[in-house]
Amino acid sequence: MQLVLTVNGTTYEVEARPTARLLDVLRDQLGLTGTKEGCAEGECGACTVIVDGRAVNSCVMLAVQARGKEILTVEGLARDGELDVLQRKFVEYGAVQCGFCTPGMLMSAKALLMRDPTPSEQDIRIALAGNLCRCTGYTAIVAAVKAASGQESTPQMALPGVPGELAAAAVTDPATLAVACETVESEAGRPLGAPCTPVDGGPTPAGEGSTTSGARSVSEGGE
Amino acid sequence: MTDDLRYVGGSYPVHDVTEKVTGELVYGSDFSVPGMLHAKLVLSPIPHGYVTHIDASRAEALPGVVKVFSHENAPMDGFSRARIHPGQDMSFYDETLFSRHVRFVGDRVAAVVATSRETAAAAAALVEVEYEELPAMLTVDAALAPDAVPIHEDGNLLFEHEIDKGRRPDLEGAVLVSSATSTPRIHHAALEPHVCIAQGHSTGGMTVWTTSQGVYAARTVIAELLRLDYHRVRVIKLPMGGSFGGKTEYIIEPVCAFLALATRRPVKLLLDREECMIATMVRPATSTSIRTACTPDGELLDFEAVSTLDSGGFAASTPDYSIHMCKKVTKLYRVPHYRHAGRAVYTNTPVGGAARGWGAPEMAAATEIHMDRMAARLRLDPVELRLKNMVEPHDIDLVTDLPLGDARVSECLRRGALAFDWAARRARPAGRGRLRRGVGVAAGAHKNGMYGAFPEASRMSLKMNEDGTFQLNASLHDVGCGVVTTMKVIVAEVLGVSPDLIAAGEADTATTPFDYGTYGSRVTYVVGECARRVAEKVKGRLLAAAADLLREPAEHLVAADGAVRVRGATERAIAYRDIARLSEMRHVPSIAASMTYYAVSNPASYSVQFAEVEVDCATGLVAVTDFLAVADVGRAINRGMVEAQYQGAVQMGIGYALYEHLDVDEHGRAGVDGFKNYHIVNAPDMPDVKVLLVEHEGDDGPFGAKSVGEVATVPTAAAVVNAVNHALATELSDLPLTPERIIAALRGEEVPPCSSC
């Protein structure tokens, strides 16, 4: 059976069994395994996706029912590598533990915020009533959804640092680098090259030794 | 308290949080390898009997079916699903890959291997199995009756033991109180079903990918059963969607490994929810009778208990579980004499085994419901009665003879009572109308690893990379509670770099050192201390390398914020990456170290919890309206995650108290087959759980940290039940307090316990 459906903005033409569930097509045919299967009977919500603006359990929806519809899955939340505000708040508020319910939680919350940008806590809890979580007790999840709707409490988590920036945070002062390089050079009996140039290309070394080794490393860089 | 900690005590998300919120993390159930086949189990529909005939011809005729396996064409050696190292005591080899003698509805009879999951499932329905039925022993009483039919060769009394410690004082004039409590069989309900993928190699070895809490233990079970040398069996831990003890034992791994070797193809065995519920493992049902004697003003003189545990069809870890039920009370209360007899009994019901708390939630329910009964008899406030009897820091556990360490349970109780406004809320009338309100308290204790019972140790290595970042090599098993992050934070604290500059992977028997895994409340306390120590060693190497480069004595140097500085001349700094780059060019020892750390103690972790409930007398429904959990954690390594784990643990405990039970009917069939009839507490029903941390860092864990994940759920159910009993002036003690039970209690009717014990 041929199906045309739009998932995360891309239109796909798929050949599916008539009994295939939307979940099967997403996971097995489109490789979108972010949508999870926890119960296969529409009770746990791990498979929640958004179909034409409504949160649905993709384990109890036939793929054919999604024909011609717009589907949003967890993979479609982030745009150009930028996390959706809900995803960001789930991270900041510690709403993720094992994470298996997370995609479904995010999609139910997204559908809620699409229809009501400022839900009350009770609205949030009811919107998530069909999404089971065994790890968190829901406290952090509810706080994250509230925060995503602009009702911030105190975010808890230290966010991961930016790769590269962290490693460059500590800087060797030129005089100390010169001493260290001298130790190595005297052992090696030859000048060192690149290791004696500050990696961040930062301030020009001030000490005499390091100026020398720095200059050498530039000249030998091409070897 | 040490206040100069830079990273420990902060709050960090789980290490793979970004991949989890984007959906890109490949969990076990998402994992596949090229050419992979799919397996489907055929389970026994009867609780007890023999397979007399199997006809797989119709199944094997289905296009796409590769083969059907059963006792007729699979090894019939016994294995122990609970064994964690070779030659281990208390391992019961009573289970085979496929049963000929079936012992519960859900017992594995056969497996179909096919090219797709759908084909395997369709074919499984075509496997024709004939049975000769035996009488089913569905309750402990039936299994122990004189005319009982034996479920295993040696009879149905699987294991019994007794602890008798201390001396019974003169009980003249003592107040005697008795109680009987039962706790239900429950489903762990990890959101991701059990899954395993295995692949044989033409070299004779195999690789097994599994969502397990211990890959080395999986290897010992698989290798010995399939008669493979250990070095040819590589077991890799995959990201997993929860466990709660349910993936601690090795149930589907040996089956999947066998299917892969037998078919010479990669095979994936992914269970569905009903299979997870009936064919893996459950928290075992228990019953406990307690008789205490105390002075008229409430001082415990004697504590005697008898516990029975329903093991189900196979032993799994239930004998050990049963022993551990006897090791909980004396961690919590001082008592001159303690006697506890326990037994584990085979029945024709789903197999019991490891579950979060390992006997502690069961025993806390019995003990803490009993303590409230004592308080009522003595007309004492429950908090006051507990304070009279609680252990204090550095007491010795009467049962294990081990020091309890910096046991801060009474402080938890005092501080919690104030924070919860206990006295005023307890004094408030419950009301006489349809809605009645009550508050309850309960305390619980748990351990910190397996010191005292096992050679408890952890092993790991840590190296500095050429750019000054670090790589931790350890057999970590993150079940979702942030184990990897915990280790990164500990290492980061020692080395003075952001946790983001430390890489740590998970367990793989081919590449990471031997470690038991994530269970036994051992990870933070034992594995974490190993991480701290290996980081200290590496820091020593780092300072030595810097000292050598800078021609300064190492004791003049300090390592912090990613650089080594000269004391008193902090403008002189050499970044870790420069130390790494320059040291790489020299004939000097690597900035790396390995460590084996043997645990030196096993203190108790505590939690005291306060619940407020509102009971609807018309419907019997209970709403938990407020909840406070106080945690004796020693020191929170990852504060936000400690609180979050507590919130989840309370959710699990509320389910245990009010909703969850997996009973079997008179045909041995479970009354549940999915979440539609097995209620997990959902968001609208959860109160906002407050968590109060008590931190004293008095023990041997990293920075004083103690275990959290298991103890957090230990007293929850008891606190909720005690609150209901307060609201209704009842003495309910059979869990869960379903609406039927509550209505029956209000009408003065007796309702038999759910579980068979």
C-alpha cells in the first residue's frame, strides 16, 4: 500500500502493510527511532507524535490514517541544531532520567503549548496524564513545561559547556610555558616546534625564551 | 562540611540528556545490526504441567521463519539468572532456556526466529504445544500444604533461615503488640521493555548487546551455559529505558545468545509489555508477622518477625532477597533482642527477584505499619515513639555486626517533623464527612554496597588526553539515574576541571574493567570512591609532570581550573593541555592511573518520609495531597538528580501503597496484561514531592556521599498507609490499599490480601 505523508516537514512516499501502525512506519521505514514503543496499546504515551496539531499515540494509529497528514516527531522539534524551548527546559529542569518517556512527554507538551501557550499547572498535568514516567515523579517535567510557557521557577541543572571553549578556558602564561619548553628542549637536544606556541594564538609571549621558541615554531611549522 | 567544593553538590543533567531530548539516542530497542533476525517467545498458558508434544511444522512453514527452538533442540543445562560471578553461593540452577516442566503462566516453552518481528509473532501463534497439566500451587499456603505437588525436585520450600541476635530482656510488664502485613507482587514497569541482541562470529566468539545492570554477570551466565570461553563473549551495555531492578538478572540474555549461535545469525529478542509483566521478573509478594515487646513508655525490648516470600516458579535471587529482609530493622531501631525467621517458597506464579530496595520496602512496610500500631496502643505520637528507639550515629547493626556509620536518621525525623509541621497536622481532626484527611510518617534504611557479604570492589582507569581532557574507563551502567554524570562530577572535583572535559563510557566486557554493575546501592559509595581515588592518583601524576617541567617541587604546585599553578605566584600557570602536550614528548610516565578499590565499610543510608492523604469514603480512592521526603545522603554529588530520583522513588512507593498488584486468578493467569489494567501513578495524581537533604559526609564514600536510589523508595508506601490509617482510624496492613479494601475496611469487612502469602 502506497502512502504519502509529511514528517517533520519532509514529504515521504512509503510502501506500507495495510496493518502497519504509524509507529512502525516512523521507526522501521523512516528510521525515526526517537518515537518509542512502551506498551503497544496507547496507555504509556512513549510513542506520542503530533498529527495535524494533535497529540496522538502512534502505536494505535494505522499508518493509513496518517495519509496526507502533517506529522511532527521528536526529531522535528529542534531547528537547525537549535533545541526547541521545551527541549531546553527539559534539560535545564532535570526532567530527564532514563529518557524513554521523554520524546512522548515532549510531544504531548508541545501539542498543549501549540493550543494554549500559557497553561496552568493543572492543565499541564492533565495534558501529560497519558504519558507515563517511572523515573521522575513528574515534578521536574511539569516545572519544565511551565518554564517553556514562560512560567519560570528556578532551573536546576548546570548546562553542558560549549565544546572547545571549555578546553581553551585555562591559559598558560608565556613565562611558565617558556620554562616548561626549555625543560623539554634541553632533554631533546633540539628546539621544539609547535608545542611551544600557545595554542589559542593568544597574547604574544612576553618572556625571551618563549619568544624564541614561539618564533621557531612558526618558521618550522611548514616542515 | 567541606564548603570549598567546586563541582560536587551542583546539579547536572544525565550525561546523555541532549541525545535523549532530540530522540537521537539509540536505546536497546532501537538497536539493530545488518542481517538481524527477530525472535518471539512462546509462553506457557498453564501454570503447572509438562510439555508432552511440540509441533512446530506449521510455524516453520510460514515464509520468513528460520527455526523454532524448544527443549527438544536446545541445551537443557540449568542456569541461575541471578549469578554474578562463577562459583557464587546462593545460586540456584533451577532454570533452563526452555522448559519442559512448565511452572507458571508465562514460562518459556519455545522461541521462533524469523526475518521480521511480525513474522516471528505470527509463527509463535502457530506453534502447537500439548501439555499434561499438574495441579497448580498458586499460593504459598497451597505450595506448603502436606499434599502439595512439588514444583521443583526438592520440594516447594526453597529456602529458610533464621537470625537470632542479642539477648531478650525480662519482658515482665512489657506491652506486646502484634501485626501482620502483606505486600503485593508488582511489575517493575521500566518504560522500555526488555531487549537483547546477540551475534555469533565465525571466529567462535559472540557479541551480546543488552540493556542490563551488569554486563560481567551476564557474561558469566551466558558463557558457562553455552560453554564458551569468557574472552570470546563480549557483552556491551546499551542505553536503557529504566530498570528498577527488573533488568538486574539474566533472563533473556542467555536465550538470545543461544538463538544467535544456533541460527548463526544476529538475533534480536524484544519483549512486549505483557511478556515483561509475566515472563521476566516481579517484585516478590511477601508477608510478615511481627511481635514486639516494649516498655509502657515505648522503649523496644524485643522484636520478633516471621517473613514469607513468594518466589514464583524459579528461585532467581529470592533466597538472598529473603535473607535481606532480616537485615533492615536493626539498621533503623535499637532493640536488645531481634529474631527473624524467613522463608522463600516456590509457587506456580511469575518469578520474583531483584527489585529496587531488595527487601527493604517490603520490610519497611511491615515494620513501620507495626510501629504506628505500637504508637496507637501506647497513646504516643508516632514521631515520638520512633525517636525513642532510633539508632544514632556510629551504632553497630545488631544483625550484621557492621557499624552503621554516620547514621542520621533521627535528625532526618526531627527536621522533617518540623518542616512538615507534623505536630499540628497530626493533631488536626480527620473529619467526619466523605473526605477524611490524615498524615503518616515512616522511616527506612538501606545499605551502601555489598561490603560484609561480597568482596566488594571497583576497578577503573583514568588518563589525561593529549589536549588536557580526561578519559575515564570504567564499567558504568547508567539505568537512567545519572551514574555517568556522578562519576564525571567526582573526577572533575578532584582534577579541577569542568565535568564536561571528562569522557566516561559505559560497560563493555571487551574494553572496560571488571565491575559488578549498578545494583546493591553500591555505585556512588563504592564505584564513586574508586573514581575519586583514581582521580587523586592521576592528579598526583599531573602534578609530578608539571613539577618536572617547571622545575618546581610538586608540593609547591596546585591543580585547579584546568591549570597547575605555583603556590603564592598564581600568575604562573601552565594549562593542563600544555602539560599533556609537552609531557607526551618526554620519556616520563603517562598522566594516567589504574585503581582497584575495595570497600572498607557499609554504612546505612536513611530516609524519613511524611505523607498527607485525603480519603474519599464514598469511592475508597486515596489522594496523596502532600509529601516530604527527608534524605540522609551524606553528601549530594549531584543535588538536582538526588532530588529528582527521590521524586520518582516516591511515585513508585505511592503506586506500591495504593494501586499496583500483579495477582493471578484461579487458573494461574495474571489479572493484568498491560498498562491498561496495571495502574502507574500519572501526572495528575502525583503530589509535588518536596525533598530535604541532610548532609554530614561522615562515611567513606566520595566526598562523604552515600547511596540514594534504592533507600528513596523504602519508606514511601508505609508513610502513605500510615496516613490512610490515621485518616480512617483503621489498622490496614495489606497492600495495596485499593478502593475495594478501603470500602471494606469502612464497612468492617475483611478482604483477603492480594498476594498469596
